[in-house]
Amino acid sequence: MALQLLTGAFNLIADIRATPEALAEITRGRRALRCGRIYVPLAHIGRVQRRFLLYVVGVVVRMSLPPDHGAAADHRLLADFRAGRGDRAYHSLVEPHRSELRAHCYRMLGSVQESEDAVQDTFLRAWRGLAAFEGRSSVRSWLYRIATNVCLDALNGRSKRALPADLAAPADPRDQLAAPLVDSVWVECFPDERFGVADGHAAPGARYEQREAVELAFVAALQHLPPGQRAVLILRDVLGFSAREVAQALETTVPAVKSYLQRARKAMNERRPEMTQQATLRSIGDDGAREVVRRYVDAWERDDVDAVVAMLTEDATLAMPPTPTWYRGRPAISTFYRGLFGTHRWRHVETRANGQLAVGCYAWDEGRACFAPLVLDVLTLRGTRIESITAFLTPEVFGRFGLPERLTA
């Protein structure tokens, strides 16, 4: 199997060199893997195998480029910009960085909409400052410097975002749900696959994988750090910038960066789970992940509360932002679900959020005669058991995940 994957990878590399748009098609699973006379659609290959393929393709393509390829391309585009070909050159300079900047701003702010706004503000500031950019750093580093400071400006005087368990004690499931909080206080769910968050580490100096650094627990833990420490930890340990580069971006000293980083790492280690969701998903494999989702969906659609509860760990939690109500433990969750099951007919669509398994939940709407979006469940696993369900009662986010507006009967 490994030999076939490698053979297919080198065929994909040939496709990329012959047709530039092939890379985008490969990333989206729209190409076929060619091994001899056999063609297998990438969409039919397991997630782990596809990531291995893309890793091999990325390594070989990068090795085939000259060391200064990126810098040389930046300099050519900057020359084009200054020669009057501004719009096109500017777009080519900044647009390739949109996805990673959006993930960076999400880590800083905990909000998808605010991260989109921050990226737009970053690009606007970059447009205004591009004529004065001297090229002493890469365009990528320069954009990260702008984006980080945009986020720090946005965080100035603002309360931190959180998950329900960070704000209140677990509720009694016999009580009514608390009213939703209207203020923007919650960490939002992030469509990492649709927004193009890459696998692996961003740079050799990074401590955390890029998808690990958008997991709900990780992003929630980041929000507990003061903004300066948050920025330093993300730039240093997620993105792999050197202490000198971070100091330049934040207009401070290297000793100050090291001090911030030491305190931020200590705080993160106290809040991070023992095992990341990326490690958990690798340990159970694609088949194991699909089976968890299949059992979860099947239990809901059969109205089998016992089957859902049986999938939970003993100390499982259930949270439902934007309401601050949350429950801890199988007995409490079971009591709450027994009052909920039987009140709706459900249909579900699998997706991914924050690098984790997720399910779009649709409830039958008699007036519209369809299954309408209601809840996005983000699942946190411990092995093949569910350790946490974060049920986002925000159907307006379904579009971000490419989920349908409705399902027919």
C-alpha cells in the first residue's frame, strides 16, 4: 500500500508541474490517484492516506524549488507593484496567505467573523503600506506582523471569549436552560478544512501542529492568556517564528519575548488536555472515526438515548453555547437528553470543526416541510468514547461549513 501511495504521489507531482491548478484540485480530493493503469479518486482514499500523499507531494515540490524561490517571487511582484501593475501584483502577494492569516486571527480572537474582519483590515493596511515596504523580511512575515497587531488592537479593552465550562458551574439537568447570552462571549466553531488549515507543523521551530492549534480546548486555553502572551505563544510555538522575529513584530525585546513565552507555556500546560484530538484521531484511524460518527448519528435518528449515553465517558460534558448551561457526567447528560429525545425528528450531516469530528443536526420543521439546521455538535474524543459534546445552538453557521440549508424528508 505504501509503495502504491508513493507511486501515486510522484504521478501527482508530475500533474502539478504540468498543470498549476492541479494542486487545488488535489487538495479538494477532485483528482484521481494514478498507480499504473489503476485510477482511484482521491475522495475515496482515507483521510490519513490522503494527508500522507499531500505531505510527500509538498516535500518533493518544495525540494525542487530553488532556496530563494519565495523571496524571488515576492521581489518580482513588488517590482510589478511599483511599476504600476498594482492590483494584480498586490493580489498575488497577499492572497496566498489568506487561509493561514485567518487561522492566526481566529487563534488570537476566538471568533470566525472577527478573524475575517481582522484579515480584511490586515490586507487594507498592507495595501496602504506596501509602497513603503523595503523587503527586509518576507511578505509573509510582514503580513503576520500586521495581522498580529490588528488583533491586539481588537483585543484592547475587550473581555475574553470562553466556553461555558469556563464561566459557570455545571447546571442541574432538571432546571430549564439558561437564556442565551447576547454578548459575544463564546469561542466560536471554526471550519478548519473548508478554510484550508494545513496539516503538520508550520515550521521546524513550531511546538504545536496547525490543526491542533485550532482545537476547541486549545483555542479556549489561549483566550485565558493576556493578549501579549497569546501573541508570543502563537507566533513562536504555533508558527515557528524565532524570538528575534517575534520581538520585531511586537516591537519589543528578545528577553521580553522569552519571559512572555515562559509564562504562556506554563499557563497552557495547565489547561491543555493530555492527548490532543489530532493524536486521538490518528490512534483510532479513519475507520474508527467514521464508526464513532455512524453510531452517534444512528442513535439520534432512532431516538435511542441509551445508545447516545453509552458512547460517553463517565465524566463527559455537554455544553450548548450561546446558553451558559452545561452538564457534567453521564447521569446528568442522560437526564437532560431524556427530556429532549422524542421531541424532534432528526437528520444529520457529518463535517469537521476545529480539527475535530462534528455533525450538523437538522430537526424536522413542519411549517417548512423539511429538516432545518438547528445545532452543530463538535465532538471531543477520548479513544473511541465521547469526552465532550459542544452543541453550538447557532444554525446560522452551517453555511460556513458548506452544510446544506435544508434536508428533504
